[in-house]
Amino acid sequence: MMIEMAILKDIGVPVEADGMNGKPEGLDEAFPLIDYFNFHDGPFLQRGQYEPELWQAFADRVAAAGKSIWYYNVEIACHRPENARFSQGFHLWNTGVQGAFTWAYQSYLPEPYAVNENRKFVFMHRFPAMGDEPGGPSIGFEALREGIDDYKYLYTWERACERVLADGTAEQKAAAEASRLWLAEKLAEIDYSKWNGQPTQGEWLGGEQVTDEGGKAVSGHLKVPGVFSFSDYDAIRRRLAEFITQMQ
């Protein structure tokens, strides 16, 4: 990898590298060769270890070098809407990174979205028919789009704050200050210390059980630990819209 990255840099090709938080001891040596640091899950220099001060120091170093941080595998299965939405919106905004990579499917097959018994992982934007269920599209792409829209609301709100704090009325400035305080309190509810292993894929609150056929079944709600509930997303977006309106 180091040899290949050096060749790419030598011919002027931007270099993106994945998963440096899986083997962080090589990061300093690779740093000059990487333009896009693509971290697994989120703000972890070492997977499963949330050290916010060390992460911020690294993020500052990346920014000073004119490089970018992205995330991948925040929502690996595509049909899980909660982590898909979080991955594209509040997660990026809260940690100040520049983007996210998203799986479309694991590998090419004549029918790439179908279940195949020889594949360990299944990345489905469309469910196959099973039993009495007809199958059909999942809401994976819609969830990703909702997350992107969340980011648009946050971006629009931040630009409005900057505008009125620089040249707004006293009432507009008061709205901007109040909104910044309110959002900071909401974002503080996100707890990355609960992300261990592969938590971004969610935990089934009802647990697991063995079926009569000897298979595995899960039940309950699939919840990503340490992040908002579904009802929170739209409520935060609505509140941001109200603040934006007050600053018009």
C-alpha cells in the first residue's frame, strides 16, 4: 500500500486510504501520502476507543495540511434506516468531517441485490421475496437522502447565523445566539463512547433466539447506541427551520 500510494502521489493522483483506525501505528508514516483519510465508523484513531482530545488534535493536523477526513461503514447494510440517516447528516456535522462513503453492494453477481448463500455479507437496497413477503425496495436510499437533507438544514442554519451575527438586527442576533446554544446542547447528547465493535449497525433490543429450525432470529427495535431516536431528527430539523425563519 505504501509503495502504491507513493507512485500515485508522484504522478499527481489524489490518494484515499481506508481504515487507518484498524492499524493506527502506521498512520504517521502514511500521513504525507494520504489526501483523504477514510476512517471506519467515526472519530476513532483506534476502533472502539473514543478519545476526543486526541481525535481533535489529529483533525486539526489534517486541516492544517489541507487534507480531508471521511467516514465509511457507518451504515454497512443499507437497509437499516437509522444509522443510514445519521451517517449522512448529524454524524458528519457533529464531528466536522467532509463526507461519507456508502456501500452499494458487496460484489457483482448477475443479480447483485439478491441473497446468495455463498456471501457472508448482504448489502441490500432491495429485499428478495421470502415466504409470503413479495420483497421490493428497502428504504435505505431514502434514509441516506434524509440524512443529506438534515445536513442541508444545518448548513443553511449556520450560514444564517454567520450572516446576522455580522450584520443583523439585535433580534436576529439574539435568535442566532439562542440557536447555537440550543444545538450545542442537542449535539452533546450524542455519545460516541458507546460505539464499540460494530455499534453503528445497531443492537436488537429484543435480543436473539434460536428458531425451531436451528436458525437465528432477532426481535425488537434495531437501535444505534448513543445517538438520537427517530423522533428527534424531524424535531431538530423543525426547530432549525424556525430559527432560520427568525433570522430572515
